[in-house]
Amino acid sequence: MQHPSQRWPDTLWIVRHGESAGNVARDAAHRAGAARIEVPGRDVDVPLSALGEEQSRSLGRWFGAMPEEARPEVVLCSPYHRARQTAGLIHEAGGLPVAPDDFVIDERLREKEFGVLDGLTTRGIRDVHPDQAEFRRLLGKFYHRPPGGESWCDVILRLRSALDTISLHHGGRRVIVVGHQVVVLCLRYLLENMTEERILAIDREGDVPNCGITEYRFDRAKGATGALHLARYNFVAPLEREGTPVTAEPDAKEVAP
């Protein structure tokens, strides 16, 4: 039963998209010591890899094994193709009792914008934009904003607004957000009232796995009106149970510290 003043969902799942062609290309570029990641076209249009599709279906079957009254009933999704594909395949595998036409595509959940550093590896940044490599070293990824791009703080600013929308419209419901690695981390920063040092320490522990689940549950005993608490992070058991390989490559645009 919903708390009369509950403003948060009963359950909030935050899912990173499945492995994308950009993840694969970035990994190949770093292995080859290349300066640039070879991804044709816009990053927004990069699709899932074949493995990413299977990861998404595995996650969908895990949700589908739940009673319908326990599964997500609201779907919020980044407009990037790989995120929309992931949500669609979770639905196709039986995991979302929500028609794709009813998915809420929210641009505030998009990937972090990298501006002039888009598509460059760590080596490429040093070679092409050595001044930005130095600025990033001095400021750190939380505050560094490349020309035409965003800092983590910029992403957090738009996600504050997205959380306000969730709390305003979806209190007491079961909500799934399908987005990107930085989105997962920045939402944790906001929901758990973290410091810069704490979220960057979590980031250094390892990348968010593709189709990894971060889950929050509403606790009515927290505070005057209840609050969300972290139930699990980087949960990949749905993939492991089906023998689907787990991957954790950063996105094609992601650059090393």
C-alpha cells in the first residue's frame, strides 16, 4: 500500500544498455593503440552488438519470470538507439508488461556529451587535444567540461530534473530506467546524496556491466515520508544464469581518466 505522502517509486531499476557496436570498437581501438575509435555515423545511432541483443533478451526473461504485479510498469529510456533497442528486447522477451509505444523516451537520460573529444581514445586526446588532456588531469572527470561537451556535473544537473519528474508522476509505481554508464553512476550520486570523492571511488572500482541492474526499493521507515534505499548494484545474475557473457566496456565516447 502506497504511503499517503510517498513521492518515490516502490521499485526503481536502473539498467545500462546491452553491449553496443561502440563498446566493441572502443575495446579494439585500445588494444591496437589507435587514436580514434572507428564508429561510423553518429553515436546516438550506434546499435547493439549481437551479444548485446542476447544480454537484453536474457534480462527480459529474468523480468518475465516475475509475477506481472512485480514487473516494471513504467519504462523511461534514453533516446540513443542502443538504449531503445535494449528496452525493446527486454519487452520482446516477456519482461515488460508495457507496450513499446508507451515507453517514455527522455533526452535527459542520454549519454554524456564529449564534444571535441568524441570518438578519441586516451592516446587520441593526448595527441589531438593535449590542452584538454591537461585540463582533465587538473580538474578531474567530475568537473572537466570539454569544448562542446559536458562534465559529470552537467549530466547530474539534467538528471536532477529527470528525478523530479519521476517523483512527481510515478510515486508508488515500479519504474525501470534504461540508459548509459555515466547515467547509472550519476543517478546513484543523486539518490544516495554522495560526494564527488565517493562516486569517483565507486567508478574506479570498475565499469557498470552491460545490462547490469542497479535496484532501489522504497523504505517507508526512512525519514518522515520514506525514501529509496539501494538493494543491489551491478547485478548480473540474470545473464549468468543463462550463460550469457557479461561485458563491461565503457561506451565508444568514454575516455579514461
